[in-house]
Amino acid sequence: MYAPPPTALTKPPSNPLSRIDPSLRLRRAIHTHSLPLVRRILTTHPHLLHNPDLTPSPPGLSSTSLHLSASLPSLPITLLLLALGHEAGGPSLNTLHQTPLMLAASAGHAEIVHALLSSPDSPDAGGISRRDTRGRDALMLAAANGFDTCVQLLLTHAPPPTAADMATEPNLTPARALLRAQDADGNTALHFASANGQLLVLRTLVAAGAEEGRRNAWSWTAVSYSATVAAEVYFKALVGERDEREGKEGRERGVGEGLGIKGVGVGGMKGGVRLVGDE
């Protein structure tokens, strides 16, 4: 069968990739951790920086590019998005009011948590005090899942207490103020750690000054949610050790001040949190 020769009017075959919506290509590039492709797409389409996922099924929850890179995780893409000003207007929120920091903390992605907390391009420390629709913050989510490194990072970067809190308690540290946060049911990070049997996180929270006597909406304390009897005994021992240590340090500080010697903070800790590297 005769085929006519190509002419100048013959169109070359189209590239199927060129017909894919740029927003979908960007999400695919983030999923495949392709930093060069993400950079190229955003250079060509800078308006797609946030690119909320509006997929109805499964629901995309309007999660942005940073939500996606933080949850995978992809540190290079996260750093690129931050450098391009993804969070310049404040922490991104999806339809559940979750921030990228919450997703990273709940999954234990410590390197992403550190990047969001310490980046100069992420104001408000990545929205560390933000709450989702259930009233839970990043610290509660990390504590519930037992990610101690993320818990320590969040406590170390805790924002200063509010003026109202400082007026009633001048010596309140940022870490202790963050530990007082309660979700819609009145649960604190300590409640979540206790209920899920996260003993290492329990130790960190108690050492940072978590109030074991704080009650939730049903008047239950954190120790009441201990997963086992052994966990309850361990919990009470941690609190007893802390109270004994703080009492001893308070007495020593009083003696030192009487001699004209200025003491350091409680336990020599930075911001009320003892870091792993301090051991």
C-alpha cells in the first residue's frame, strides 16, 4: 500500500508528557524525589509553588507541595521549596489544618522537622504552636508515635510563652509552656506518650517539665493512661526523680545566691530540655 511522502505540513508526533497538567507533573516529580525536575517545573510555572492537591478521591486534602515533600520525606525538595518562599506568608495548612511540620513530626522525619524549625525561610518555627482540627500540635503527634528525636527538636525550638503566661508565671520556660498545650479533649503530649506506651518520650517530657497532674476533659491524668503496670511504676519513678532533683537544685541555688554566686538554669539544661548530645 502506497504511503504519501511527508510534506512540510506534516506534524511531528506529539509528546504525551506535554499533555499532562503541570500541577500533576510537579506532584509526580516530588513523589519520585526528582529535585532537578521540580526545580525546572517551578522555574517554568512559578505560580505552582504551593500547588494544593484538590484530588477528590482519594482526597488530596488541599495539601501543598511542602506537605507532600515533608511527609515522604524529601529533604532536598523541602529545602528548595522553603528557599523559594513556600512558607513566606506563614505555615501552610491543609483542610485538616495540618502543617507540614505536623506531618513530618507524626512520621518521625527528624531531618525535615529540623529543617522546618531552623530555616530562616520558615517563620514562626514552622508553625510549632499550630493546632489541627482536633486541637493537636506537632509535639502531641510526635509523642504519640514515640519519635523522641522529633520531640526533643520541638521542645528545643519552642516559642516564647505569651505575655499573659509570663505575667502569671515569670519563670515559665518555652518548653514548659508548649508542654501545657491541650487538644480538644484536654489531652497533653504527656497523655499521648503515656497512653501509647512511649517510655523514652515519657522520660524526655518529664525531664523537660511536663506537668503530670494536668487533667483532660474526663479528669484523667497522664499516669492514668499507662499502658501497663510496669509503665505506671516507671512513670511515677521518673516524676519522683525529677522532683527530688529540682528540690535539691533549688536548695543549692538558694545557698549559692546567699554567697553571691549566680546559678545556671534548672539541671544545666538549655531551655528546660536535656539534649541527647549533652550526655
